[in-house]
Amino acid sequence: MDFAPLPRFIQKMEERKSQDKSQNASGSRSRRKGAGPLKNIVCTSCSQDDISLVHQLIKSFGRFAFSTAVNSRTSHVISGEGKRTLNLLKGLLQGCWLVTKEWLLASLENGDWVDEEPYEMVDFSPAVRNLRIERSTWGSSFKSELFKEIETIYISPECRAPRDELRQLVQAGGGLVSHQARIAKVVVGEPSEEGVHQVTEKWILDSVQFHVIMPYSDYPL
């Protein structure tokens, strides 16, 4: 079916829009060159195929870099199997987007990054969305204060989870880690003197996942 040619004034408007888009694209490229480090994407419990897809999409769509571990530049953590991992918990405390790998597949089909919200891992914890919104609202001043009210926490070398990773979780949640059990209010992973809360490392992990201090009595050694 043949269509009538566009009226001249509409053609002019379309030509102007095309010129504006070209100028905006050029300006965006210039801004990207002069911009700071890109935000990065981290994969956790992902297959090698998932990781390869992330690299492919970053190369095609830009906007992000790739990192193997959550850091201050991380904006997205992609979960392949939905397992609770230390990278996922770190991302939660930082208010990152925590999304399933279906976000990648939808972006691939769309030809560009799609909206993250339909793929957000809200079933993992209500805190996922709450902290992400807080980070979006407060920007660089955002900081989790989950463990702030607990004076000091000692993490034992006997813990089954890596001690340094547990320390990072506590500190990312505003907590203070002690190097001596005798001056701590909470001792994680080993028996201690009376009057001190003694818990397993699962207390830290569960508290972070739900972003609420879990009852000490539920995590006896």
C-alpha cells in the first residue's frame, strides 16, 4: 500500500529531530570519554555461559564494566541460581540492583539494557528493593546502618565462612569489628565468657539478608 508523502512542515520536523539525535549522541560520546570510571556488573552463582553473555552485552551496549567482586563501583549483581552468596549480600548492603539472569536474556532480546525492576530479586528479601531505593534517593551519602547499634563484634577464625568476608559484611552494615573477643559485645563462631552474645556466623548472614538484627537466641553455638 502506497502512503501519501509527508507534508513539508512535518518533513522539516523529522529532519530536525534526526539532527538533534545525532548531536545528542555525539555529546553523549564526548561526555562518556571525559566521565569517571563506569559502574560495574558482578555475576554470582552464574555459569560460564552467563558470564560470557554479560561480557557480550557490555561490549554491545556499553554503560557498564565487569567485576568479579562487589566494590564501591558496583551497581548490579546478577544471580544465576538465586543462591545466597557473599557477593549477593554485599550488593544488598550497598543498595545495588540484585537481578536474576533473565534480565540479561531480556536485554539481549531487546537489543539494549531493559528496565531492571521486573527482574529484581524481591523474593530473596524485602530489603532488596528498600535498600536499592534508599541508595537511589541518597546517592553517595547512602550507608547501611544495620550493625551500627551493636558496639563491637568479634569474628572467630573458627567460622566456616571466610572470616574476612564476614568482617566486610559487618563493616558494610556500619558495624565495628573487634580483634579481641574479650572486649566484644557479640562473639561469632566460638564460645566466650558469660554476658556476651555467642552466635554462629549464620546470624550475620541472616541479619544481612533481611536487613534486621536477628535474635541472638536463634543462633546458639
